[in-house]
Amino acid sequence: MTLHGNPEQHIGILRETIVALVRSDGPDLSARQLAVLLTVYLGEGPHTVRGLAADLNVSKPAITRALDRLGELDLARRKVDPADRRSVLVQRTPKGSSFLQDLQRIMTEAAKAAGETKILPAAAEAPALRAV
């Protein structure tokens, strides 16, 4: 996938998307929870706790905590793998699919706004973005 525009526009789109999510009545997800959700919905399955931990380079307990929250919100569910009862499969839900569609709509609107107006001040007006 190729991103068009400049890094300031991308950061602006991310900001506008996060602000819209925070202002919405929907669930308030952490970055880790959102990363797990997006990995489950956008990646080829089946997904396991072990596989998600490896994909995201975080611990299995961190994935479990994220999945606990996603499960509470009915955005994803866990199911014991019938082929290997020691393994837990992570499944999509209709509510999670709807959340992803809303997220795509919000991002599309933010991207359109970024193309029409400056979301972030020009580099000369704003402090430089730098790695920490």
C-alpha cells in the first residue's frame, strides 16, 4: 500500500481519527487493543494468542489483557481450537466488523479533510517532529 501526501498529513489523519473515536459513543480502545483488533480483522486467520503476540512483538499476557477488553466490548471473541485444545483461536464478531467499518469511514473523512485543508500547521509554524 502506498501512502500519498506528506508525513504531516498522515499524522493529521491519525490525530483526527483518534479525536473522532474519543468523541464518539463507541469504545475507547488503547493503542495495543486497536493493534490487536486491526491485526485480527485485516490479517489472514486463524489467529491465536501466540501468533498475535509474535506478530505484534509483545507478550502473550499483554495480548490476553487486550483480548479481555475486546471480548468485554464484543469486538472479538476467543474460542478453544477444536484441533488443539491447548490453543485459543481469536474470532471476529459482527460488532467488531461494524467498528472497523466506522473506523474506515472516519479515516476516509479525515483523509479528505487533509487534502482540502491543513490539519497540522506548516513545518515553519509547528515544532519539528523528531524521534525520541
